[in-house]
Amino acid sequence: MSDFFKGRLASLCIALFGCCVAAPITSAETLDTAAPMAFLMEVKTGSVLYAKAAEKTFQPAGLSRIMTAATVFKALKDVEVTEAQECKVSEHAWRTGGAPAGGTTMFAELGSSISVLDLLKGLLVHQAHDAAIILAECLDGDEKTFADRMTAYAREIGLTNSQFLSPAGFDVDGAATTVEDMATLGFHMLQEFPDRYPLFALNEFTWNDIYQRNRNPLIGEMRGLDGLGTGSSEKGGFASLASLNRDGRRVIAVVAGSPSAKARIKALKQVVDGAWDYFSVRQLYSKGDVVAMARVFGGIESEVPLIAERNIAVLLPKSGALGYKLRVTYSGPVVAPVEPGKRVGKLRVFSGDRQVHHVGLLTGGKRIEKGDLLSRAKDSLGELLFGWL
């Protein structure tokens, strides 16, 4: 990837954000939380607003059930199963996750059959262990095979540091995730399964004449919160993955490692409220604006404008003091002929070493035709002697 615009855009960063001239930050101006691990992102722009020990692993515990749901949602989308398909309650599912186990259960009866949709409601509304195990067995025959599917799907959607070993969320040595991976999962749920996401916010679920309320302790605790779930383990502490929509702005927040359920709620509120207290939306470019120029190889023109494919807006700190920088990268040089509207690069926004936002850049202007033999020869010689900087 060519990166020769870095110097030019670094100076632009100063003009936009005051990153080199802002006043010192005080504790009252910055988001902070007591949670050992935390992550906050804004959904519309994809901006990462806060990250604390983002790649440190912890036991996912009950958060595994969100990955279980995502895996079943994918199977439904691929028509591998249907909502109406009946899944049989095995003795293993009944004894391990049902009434005899003494944990959260939807009271599935041994030998009975339950639809995939009802099992999903039991899983997400009542956080039922038996529902998770029944779904796993229904799709893959046993929990281990399904857990392998969960981890494979997690890798596919970008959860690079996660290992899922229990569909029900039991503590299993070796199971792991991170707050960044959990935020990625929440974002994936919103983007890929918007029609199924409302299942997380159902207040109640009555099945087989058994009334079951939503057991997510976050529901009703925070304004605008409508999913996703919580988990706790002896080793990993208390964790939560939450999505909220307030005043047209949706965020995903994750906290982990809290010592108690009360501390988890407090930490989550600190992180979430920070999205409104310390950040505001700023538009950097409008759709079609020229962001940078890219070198052209073998064309009648030596450069082509790179334009914003859509309005580029990010959430930026109100204090203007977090050191955001811009960088353009593209696969280059762009070989002639060059058609307008071709996506060849990205504008990346960095906070320190962390990329917090990116958006595609398109070739702009008119079509650039191939140059004559002499101009192409000059370009070839220049690339051979000096490379494209």
C-alpha cells in the first residue's frame, strides 16, 4: 500500500483537530471507567471512541450465548434450518441444562420437540442453558461440534482472539474472548441480522404455559438499551455487551472484569455516557470531495484525484486533544486507463496507533486514457529506478 501522502495529511490533521496545539487534558475532560477492560464504538461511523485493555482475554461465560445466537441466525439465513423446524430434547440437554441442573432453564421436557424460534427466545429472553444445548445438538449433533462452528464463524466475522467451547456459556478452561471481539460481534449482529436483533429486547416469553421474563439485568437499567447480554465467571468476573440508541446515535459498549454485578452496571454507565459527554460528530468531507491525489502509471495524466465515496463524519472528542491523525492508503500506482468511480484506497483515522475509522476512496474526475509509448516508458523507468513513493 502506498503511503506517500502521510506528511501532507499530518499537517491537515493539525488544522482539523488541533491535535498538536490543544490544551492539556484533565480527568474531567476524558472518558474513564473502573472496569479493567472496556470498549466503546459508535455504530453509524464505525468510530472507536474508547479502548482499555481491548485485546486482553477473559472467560466469555454467558456472553457465549450471543455467539450461539449469531451462529443459529447464520444457519437460518443460509436456510440450513428454519424457524419452524422442531428440535428434540435429548437426555444430555435435559440433565445438563434443564431443570435437573438447577441453572437458568426454559424447562424443556425430556423427549419433547421445540421449534428453533422458541428455542432462540428461550436462549435470549430467559438465557436458558437447555435452549443453547438443544440448538447445538439440533444443528450439529453435539455441543463440541457446534462450539467449533461458533469459533470458526467468529474468526470469519473478525473475532480474532476468541475461542468458544460452550454454547450455553458454562465456564470451560480455554474459552476466551476480548472486549474488542465482543464489540465486533455486537456490530455484526446489528449489521447482518437487524430483523432478529429485536429478540434481545423482548420483555417476556411464554412457552408451554410457562411465563418467563427477560433475565438480562441491563434491560431497563439504562435509557435506550435494547440488547445484547451479560456474563460472569469466577475467573473472569462480570462482563456485559450492550447496544444503546439515544437521540439517533447508537453505540456498542463492552466492559469486563468487574468484581460484581453492581460494579458492572456502574462501569457500563460510565463508558456509555461518555459517548455523549465527551464526543460530538464532525464531518470531515462531503461526498465527492477530493481527499488526496494518487499517482497514475502509464496514463496521459500523472495523478488522479481520490474522492470521498460518501459523507465522511466521525465522532471526535469535544476537547480536541486526543491526537487524531489522517492517513490515505491505496494500491498504487493506479494503472491507466483509469475509470472514475473505482475504489482504490481508504482514508484512515488513527488515535495513536489504533485505527478508529476508515472509509473508501474512489477515483474522481474524468477517465484517464493510456499515454503514448514514450510516457509509458518514462513511467517504467521511474518505477525501476526510484519506485513509487
